[in-house]
Amino acid sequence: MRFFVCIVGPGAVVRGKVADNTLVFGNPAREIGRASLYLERLLLAPDTLDTYGLPLAERRALQRAHFGLHDGVVC
């Protein structure tokens, strides 16, 4: 099975249908690119930090380690 995605940016106002593999942003929402290209670049980026689904304490610890923070102070 193959899934098709579209990505709608935060605050975008969509009226009507959004085509598969589309990246839309704005008010009113406008197509600005292809979702597949955005996701590919996001996954390959060295600074990508995925904390979705992690418990809060684990998420905060991972963020502090990733950004070099210690008790809110940059090390």
C-alpha cells in the first residue's frame, strides 16, 4: 500500500481540496512545494531532532543534550 501525504503549515487557511504530495502555507493557503522533497530533506538534515511520542522528562533531557543546555544555560 502506498500513502500520499500533504503538509499544511500552521495557521494555513485551506478552502477546498489539497492535492497529494503538496506543501501548503499561508492565509489563504498556497502551494509552495512538494511534501516528499520537504520530508526527504528533513529526514536527512543532521540537526533533525524527533521527540514525538517521548515522555516529557526524556524529551527535555534529549533536547538539553542536543542543544548543549544545562539547567537552561548554554554550556
